[in-house]
Amino acid sequence: MGRNIAENRKARYNYFIHEEFEAGLILLGTEVKSLRAGRANIQDAYASFENDGLYLINAHISEYGHGNRNNHEPLRPRQLLMHKKEIKKIAGQILKAGKTLVPLSMYFNDRGIVKVKVGLASGKKQHDKRATERDRDWGREKQRLLKNSV
């Protein structure tokens, strides 16, 4: 994985991630330039299955500062590029099992191409979120105790 652009850290807190996939994006030139400047937010984003493919909805890529009137719209839906087999598998999971596809991170790969890591997820209930928090706090406390005892 190359240079990280944006990360959705709340996704792992709000969802159980069952499987992860890497997807490409269809972007405009000004979007890529804006991403190179690190101006993206995928906190509220999700992927939706439309009739001709998967789309990343609600991902905010800020307008490019030096762009002219041909600048892109920040919240436009962007098509995700994946193998047909993967799309069919994900579509089945979304439609049958009621799972969601959430973006986990957006990054440039080694060749400088924008990729999105998406996770097939199911929502956590409030008690699951509390358990996750409890486990994380206990892990921190355990590390602190080990560090102080040595």
C-alpha cells in the first residue's frame, strides 16, 4: 500500500468488517489533483450497488484550488472498478444478507493510482460497540502495566 489519502477510522468501530476488497475509482483530473493535496473525507461515505456497478456515495473530495469552471462537484457519486466476479459476490451479500459496503481507506498505490479499500460489513449494536471499547481500553491498560513492570 502506498501513500494514504484518507482513512475511515470510525468504520471499524461502527461495523463488523467481514471481508476487505481493493477497488479502483473513476475520477476526473481535478479530483486526482485535489487528492494529491490530501483533500478528501470518507467518514460518511458508503458504496451502493446500482444496476451497472458499484458507486461510492457521499465521499467528499474538495474542489481543486487552481481549477477553473470545469472543476468537479465535491460529493458526486464515483464508480468503483472491480472484477465482475467480485461485484457479483458483493452484490449477493448486500442484497441477500443485508450487509453494507463501507470504504475503509483511500490511498495511492505504488504506481500512483488512486485505490479504495472497501469492507463488506454488518452494523454493530450499542453493546457490541461498548465491548469493542472495553477490549481496546484493556489492551492499552495491559500494555501500560507491562511497560511499567519491566
